[in-house]
Amino acid sequence: MKNKKIKLALLWSKYSGGVTSVNDLVLGLDKKRFNVIFIYLSGYGVEKNLIEEAGYKVCYLSRAKQIRYFNLPILLKLIKIVKEHKIDILHCHGHKCTVYGAIAAVMAKTPTVLAHVHGLRRSRTIRRKMLNYLLFKRINRILPVCESVRDDVLNNNWRLSPSKVTTLDNSVDFKRFSTIEIDKNTAKQKLGFKADEYVVGTVARLGPFKGQDYLINAFYKFRKKFDNSHLIFAGEGPVRENLENLADEFGIADRVHFLGMRGDIEYVFRALDCFVLPSTDSEGLPRALLEAMAAGVPCVGTRVGGTPDVLGKRYGFVVEPKDANALAEAITTIAKYSEEQRKKLIADSIERVRQKYSHEVAFENLKNIYLEMFDVIEQKNAKV
């Protein structure tokens, strides 16, 4: 029974592109031991799924743009797919998928359900706590993306045993970001900057809880001392126009650059002299922060979610959220670093990601969780 194939299904709300920590890991599983399928509550807007092109079975349960209310047809389709593929482990991502997955698992007699928690404050209401109290009875293991999220899950869910909650840190493709073939000056030139210009940047969705307005304010203060500097935003989102207007109000619109979505994000990191993650609320463990560290960029973050777990006191600067003055001071401190100080910070940060947050490390952790869960299934079957 040791070599019996494990039938694994990953359940997501939607397909969000080729790069996610967990999908990257799962695609590396031995196909002789694991039979993996990917299920999405909705396939709205998907023209090309890289996972499907890689030869994996992909199922879409609807074409709905948004799924705001419980949808019985979606549940019935999920039950059918899980039954037909005789799934051993159903790995659910996010609360919505966990609801559908837990119910489907009961109906399809799926032995194991995993619930992946990607951010903070997912149990902030009494209604959610009550629902989780019922759901978690059917969940075999809860996987928060960092220790801060684990603490949040345990502190905000009634009578939840710590033994049921196992941290699975987010991870990144370490080699991709640590072995960029072009140098910093070339990367700056590709983005239209001069080699001697100081470039501050961030990579994230432009959203209301990302704190990018505080970063613009902080850059305005920083630029008073470092006139030969620029700020770049890589990403898109609903607050872009507001941010553009704010930069104009501060009189720095010519120094604030919006790059939009980028497929060459590693080259953007290479051009940066300082990376800033100014989040104000509801972060998990941001991959962009890990990518910046792996790329050798000194980092500043806020005390939100897993950012303090990653940076600590040695690998970057952590300031309180919504504090433009503190952000500006931290950026200024990095800009004033000697070459020796900068090299040490970069070397320590790169090693930090390699040892704790690389795909190689996370892959072994996730694989062991799957194998542990499957061993439990086999032991139960042996007793029947």
C-alpha cells in the first residue's frame, strides 16, 4: 500500500494565473505517486490555463463572474467530480472553497479535507465564527500561510485545537529571483532611469488596504533629501487613478511611475534600490516581499500580517502601518547605508529566503503533509 497513488484535488475560487506558491509546489509532485486535478468554482474570463497546458486535469464548476451566494448547482458538480475521481485529499483555498469543499466531502465520502488560510481576519464576525465552528469539525488540517495568520486563526475560532493548525509558509521560486542575469544599471536603463538615480518601488495590487497612498506621502518626504530619486508601482487595481492624483497633488507626478502589470517582474526588482510594502491591513505572507529579498533588494514593510515574521530585526525595517513619517525614515536609513552595510543586509536577506521561504523548502513541507494525511486514511482503511 506504500506506493498506492494518492488522488489529490485543489479547489480554488478562480484561476489567477500561473504563479501561486501552492500550485508551483503541487506541479512538482511525483506523478507516479500523486494524481492531481485542479477545480475552480468559476472559469469566468479564463482564456488560457497554464496548468491545463501542462497536462493536468482542470475542471470549472461555473462561468459566473461572481459567486456571492451559496450555489447549489456548483456544489452538485463538485460532489460529482470528487466522487468520479475518488479523491483522497481535497485541498481548499479560502473560506468560500472550504464551505463547498467540506460539504462536498461529506456527500462524496472524501476522507481528507485541508483548508488553506491565506490572510488575516478571516474569522472577524460572529457569523463567520459560528460557520467555522461547524466547518472545522469536518476539516482535517488547517494551513495558515505564516505564524501570524496561525495565531489569528487560533485566537478567533472557538475550541479549535492547535494540533489541527499547521503553518505552511508561502514560498517563492528562489532561483528565478536570486540569479537575475542583468546588472542593476542595465535594469534601471530598461525602465528609463539613469544608473545614479535612486529607485524606490513596490509590487502589489493597487488596492485600498495596500497603503500605497502612505508610500507616496513618504516618498515626497524622502525626496526632499534625495532629489535624484524615483518611485515606481508595479501592478494594477482600483485605486490607481487616486494614487496618480495624489502624486500630482504632492507635485511629484513626474517622479512617480505606474508600470502596470509586468511579466518581467524580476527585472523590476533588479532596478530597485529599496522595496517598500506599506500595507495597512489584512496581509498574509506577501510573496512580493520574499521575491524582493531573494532578488537582493533592501526592504521596508509594515507591522501587518506575516511581514514582521519575515523581516524581523535583521532582514529589513518594520514600521507601524499608516505612518508616512516612519516609512520615509526607514527608506532614508537604507539610502544612507554604507556599501558594507548594504551588502550585509542583502546577503542576510537572500539567505533568509533560501533557507525558509524557497519553493524547495515549502515543497517538502507540503508533500509531507499530504503523505501524513494519506497515511491516516490508509490506517483507517486497514482497520475496516
